[in-house]
Amino acid sequence: MGKKGTKTKEIIRRQAYLLFAEQGFKAVTMTDICKKTGLSRGGLYRYYSKTEQIFAEILSEEYVIADRIEKRERASVILEDMLEAIRSEIMDKELSLSLAIYEYANMGNEDFFADINERAKKRWIGLLKYGIETKEFRAVDPEQVSDLILYYYQGLRMWSRVISFDEQVAEHYVKTVKQLVLGE
């Protein structure tokens, strides 16, 4: 696939993300995505055959840190970038996929979510081990702390759909992670 095709798929995923966040998974159709992207049905079907395929790709997108670790970037800088992205997500309830994820999981996709969770956990464990190795992070149990980071975040994201959090809640999350990892 060329640059144009890659760019088109990115536009489709970004626009579909907004639809899924707004309406949930079940309510979004390929016609809705065509309208949102301005693509014809044929144009959309050139890249995706169904909404499930688009949604699965959206959920599979990962915050890439392995290449940053390989380049020996400071672990604290990588952590700060990840926490800033999480802070933004917690505060933007309109962009929450919580309802869509719940609907999609209840369609028999539990293994898919288990895989996504496992990859996220491995990313956090990798970052924590790297930070401990470089002496930027405290000597914590990477598996235990990664569970706390992931499930605390996921709980906040889910509840952000139904409860308006103020900035302080997102700040508490960031401070808690930094206290655990950096000792701040």
C-alpha cells in the first residue's frame, strides 16, 4: 500500500474513532463512516470490509515505546509522554471508547481484549524494567506496578463516560504513578 492508501486508512480510523466514541460500537455503520470520511462505499470497502475490522485496528494501535528504549531515550521522558497522553484521555470524555469497547467485548471478542491487555502490560513492564536498569526509576515490581497503572487508568477511562472528572483526578493519577516509579 502506498502513501495515499496509508493516509486514507489513517483518516478512516480517526473519523471512525470519533463515531465509535460518540455512538458506541453497535450503532455505527459503514454508511456512517462513509458520510464522516466523505468516501464512497467502494472507496471505504477498498480498505475495510466491516466496522469490526476498523474497530479492531483502532484498538490495536499501540503507543510505541520499544524503539524509544532501543534509542536509549531517557525512561523518565518516555514515562512523562505516556502520562501526558493518559491525562488528556482521562479528561476528554467525548473521546472515550468505553461504551464501544464494552459492546464489542460482549460480542465474543474477549480473547482480542486479553491480547491487547497483555501487549499493554508488556509495554509497561518493558518501560519499568528499562527505567530501573538506567536507575531513573525506583526498584519496583514491574508486573505489580504495571497492573496498577493499567487498571487504574482503565477504570478512570470507563468512569469518565458517566462522571465528569475535574483536572485534579487526572493529576492524582499522574502523581500516583510518579510516586510509585520515581519516588516523587
